[in-house]
Amino acid sequence: MEKGPINALFKGVGASGGVAIGQAYMVDRSRVKVVYQYLLDPSQIEPEIERFKEAVNQADLQLHQIIEEIPEEIKDHAGIIDSHRLILRDRMIYDQTIELIRNEQINAEWALRKAVDHSQEVFAKIKDEYFRSRINDVVYVSERILRNLTGKKVENLADIQGQVIIVAHDLSPADTTQMRLDNVLGFVTDMGGKTSHTAIISQSLEIPAVVGLERITQAVSSGDWIIVDGSEGQVILNPDPETIYNYQQKKEKLAQYRTEIAKYSYLPAETQDRFRIKILANIEFLEEIPTVLANGAEGIGLFRTEFLYLSQKELPTEETLFESFRNVGRTIAPNSVTVRTLDIGGDKFASHMDLAEEMNPALGLRAIRFSLKEVDIFKRQLRAILRASPYGKLKILFPMISDINEVFQAKAILKEVKDDLIEEKIPFDPKIPIGIMIEIPSAVAIADSLAREVDFFSIGTNDLIQYTLAIDRVNEHVAHMYQPLHPAILRLLQQTVEAGHRAGIPVAMCGEMAGEPLYIPILLGLGLDELSMNPMSIPRVKRIIRMASHNKAKKFLHKVMTLKTTEEINAYVKQEMFQLFSDSFGINGTMLY
């Protein structure tokens, strides 16, 4: 087969940083392309349902075997595969497929494909990237069932020989956990995003990965030489010798840089003039805790609890929630764990919750609004958090507060739960800290009043920016207008920190802005008490902080606040950061590694 152009460049999403240079190994993980439809006689319906159930049972055994064979270094990610075993029998695909076989008298393959297509339509309406990407888990599971139904074998990545770069349409977490570090240099896929489980596992393994390339499988053949640059989110096909040499140099510099920043993992985040700021981690599920500890987090600043609700068929029991919160609290102790109460509803779909469709989910019944309406669900979660509080240093965080009455109502419900536990003689921390997310402009406007009702603030910059600028950051037509350094955003941040500190409460930031090294001098200048971020960002953020000066950061912020436009601010910040930290930032202000 004739090779394509030299140095052909493909741009995607960098899922895991680093550089890999090697030969491509094509893995067929595309969806089963041909699914035949045929009608059943009434006498064939029950046998067809049994055939479907057998394919599900077979998939369950396959996933169980994968868990048994997961390498020790990523054994903590077995829970992700366990969640796939739960999805096997979720109402979205299991119950609906059986209903379609029975009601429409169609074969199992066609019924399953229809059930999955319906689920994808539902998930496509979700605004939140993390929750929208959870449809990938449903697709992974359904394709495994479909391959069992059609007799199409699933290749085991553990059987790969030699050192290669895997190229696939998509990879499931099950695929990623089968990878052997001595055989897989990196991987690239047509599908995927930064928040996928596969991306998270690849980060844990430190395997360079680029996802969301759309058509890379159509351009690459097994044996082709490719370069994967996970830091820049790009792939180079058929590189010439000079390009290979340049990237080999970059790979060596990256290894040196990682060795260098690893030194900062367990050092305090303290500036040259002794200003101390706590650096914590954001997590979605328990399997991320080893990465949290390995990167030197001083606690968990945001434990998103939605996965506990979306990863199983039924609503989680109080006992299930209690065990999860107790395990996190015990593991992270004596450091703190901030548990955000359920941020679900509206645009975040759960198969077991029959939520009305909304015209504008981002502004609808979600987060604290959902909890105050579904009080039984809210109380169950609060009971679990309180019961777990004696086993660690837990905090409670209420999301999407827009009005002080929501705080009053949430605290009243919490008091009811506390009173019930006292009556039942169940121990809990009576002084458990209560905080609120500041992520709506109205909350900033009344931050002085809110600060008198809670123990801490946590700024969620993702939504604050989106709501303030009226920008849907997943809409490709306006996503470029999502600007953390917009003057309005900086003023809202400053107003929030000042209001919190006047009331004597700490102010944290847990949005993506907190983990971006480019913004660190601004965040230091604002005087934030805590920054919570992706665990992988912690060492490089600590490095920048330890090289910085708090007094200079305040002057830096003062200068930034005098600038009138976002463009001026971006240009000034990038220029200054390149001068101060030239070994970490490129000329355009992006991280080199």
C-alpha cells in the first residue's frame, strides 16, 4: 500500500500528555457495521430474549475476566469495569432491548441497536461534557453484547507483541486496562474526549494519548510510523527523519521536566515570600484516589457524587453512599474531603430518574434546585455524608446557589437529618463545615449575605464563566468566546474573595481555571485560600507557586485589572508568564509539556 504525504498532521484532543514515536497497530473497535433486521414469529420471541440474555451473561463473564487480569499498577481502576458490568443490565439497554424484542417482534441485534440509538439521542441533549461523555460507556457495553450476538471476536490488547502505538476508532476502559506498559507506547482514537474514563486511565498509566481525531483510522495502516504528541493533541503520520529527531528531543526534555516537577508534588504550595495556599484535587470516582495521593494533593476539594447515581440501574442506597464517603474520608485523612451534594437534573440524565424534558436544561431543575424538590433523595445523601463524617474530615458543599433562601432551606433539611441521627444515636460530626458553590452571578452579587450563612465558598469557574458571558462552551460556534480572563469574570472573582474574607471564611476555587498554570499569578493576587484541580496538574501548579512572589502577584493583578479588554489581558498575561517561566511556557502562553 502506497504511503500518504510526509509529516501529515492530524489534530485532536490531548487526553494524556507526552510523546510517543513508533509503528501503528490497528485495532478494530469500530461499531458492528452491519446489523440485519428481521421479524420474529410469536414462537421465536422468548427464545430470542434468551439469546440476548445469554449474550449479556457472556459479556459479564468477559468483563469479570478482564478485572481478574488487570495489572497491579492500575488495579484501582477495576471499579470502572465494574460499572460497565452494572450497565449491562441497566434499563437503558437491557430492559428496553427486551421490550423491543417482545413488542416489535424484532431480532435481538436490531432491538439492541435501536435501544442504544435512543440513549444517544437523550445524552446528546446534555450540556455538561463529563455527563454527555458517559454515553460512551453505554456504547462500549452494547458493542460487546452485539459482538457476542454476531459471533465477532473481541481482540485482547494484552496479546499484542512488540512496542506499538495503538490506533482504533475508540477504546473502552476495558481495553485500556488490558494494555501492557512494555508493549503500548501510546494510543490514538477517532472518538473520545478529555473526561472519558479511558482518558483518565491513560493519564494514570502515563501513556501519551490523543483522542477525538475523527478519521485517523482511515488514514493510518498497521506498520505506519507515527508520532503522538499528547501534550499538543496532535498526531504526525509518516514523519521524516528531521521531525522524528525533533520529537525525540522533545520527548527527552519532557522526561527531564517530569522528573523536575515530581520534586514539587509533596512540597507545600508556598511562594517565595511565604504566602501559603492549599492545593487539592477534584475527583469523580474512588478509583482516582491513588493518582490524588501520588501527585501530592493536600485533600480533595471537590468530590463529584453524580457518578454514584449514574453508574447503576437503581438509585444508590444510603449504605452504598455511606461506604463510598467513608472510604474516601479514611483514605484522605487527616486531610479534608469536600463532598458536593448531587448536581444532577435538567441536562444531566439518569436512566432511573424520570425527569421532564426541559427547553433550557442549564437553567432548569438541577443541582440544589433538584435536591430541594426531591427531598428524600437529598436526605439520603446527607445522612450518608454525616454518618461517614467520624471516619474522616468531611465537608458538605451545596451546588448552584442563586438565592439565600436556598441556603436556608438546605440547612433546615440538614438540621432535620442531624436531629434524626441524634434520635437514632448514630454518631456524626456536629460541626461538619457547610459551604456553597459560587457559580452564578446572582450569588456573587449577594456574596456578603451568603458568607454569613456558611463556613466556606468554593468558586466553580466553569459555570460562572458560562452563565456570566452567556456562552455555551460546548457549542462550536461560540466556544471561542469562553474567556476566563474576561474583565467581568476577574471582577466577579475579586468580589467573591473579598466578600468571603470580610466575613472571615476561606474561599476556594474548584473550576478548570484553578489548574491552569497560566492563571496562577492572578489567583495568587486574588488571595484565594485553596485551589482544587485535576490531580495531574498539581505538581506543575505547585512549581509555579513556589517560584512566584505573592507581593508581585498582587501588583500583577492590579495591572491586569486596569486593562479594558480580554485581548489586552490575555496578551499581557502570556507575555509576562513567558518572561517569568520561559522553561514552562511557549511564546503563545501554552504549557510546553
